[in-house]
Amino acid sequence: MPEVELYPVATLCWDPDELVKVLGIDLVFVDVDTGLDDAKMASIVLPSGTVVVLLKHERSRVRGTQLHADSKILARVVLDEFLAESGIDRHKVTWVREDE
């Protein structure tokens, strides 16, 4: 399987526990060591086959959960598909990466 470089696409306004309730799916966040900090992480495969990773660093002072995806895919494309599939309103996104 080819190695994928993930990058942050957006930040959702909820922390992981709240996000699980909002999404209403059986989403499990696991504890991981990112090399920078301990974090909670979950992954979702979108209908397009794109894998997105939801990540919350334990020491982050910023509320919310980051959405990460393959750096080769435009942030807006990933975010649009994730929002459409999850039913989350764009107003619940607190930050979006600008595509270059």
C-alpha cells in the first residue's frame, strides 16, 4: 500500500466525544502518539475511497477536532465530501485550509 502524507484540511467545532454523538455512527477514537503529542484519532473512509483522519491533540488549547486527508487531494474537495456525507453544516467548521 502506498504511503500517504496527511495534512490538516479543516477543524470541526466539536471535541471527539461530542463529534461521535453528532455523527451518530459507531466511530471509535483511539489513543495515539503522533510524535508531537498524545492524541485521539479515528478514521473514516468516504464513498470516494478517500480516507479521512479525525485528530485531537491532547495538549491543544484549541477546541475542536481536526480533519486530515491525503495531501494530494484538494482540501475543499475532501471537506465538501465529508460534510455532505456526515450532514454537518459548514458553519460548524471553525478553520479551513486554503488550497494553493
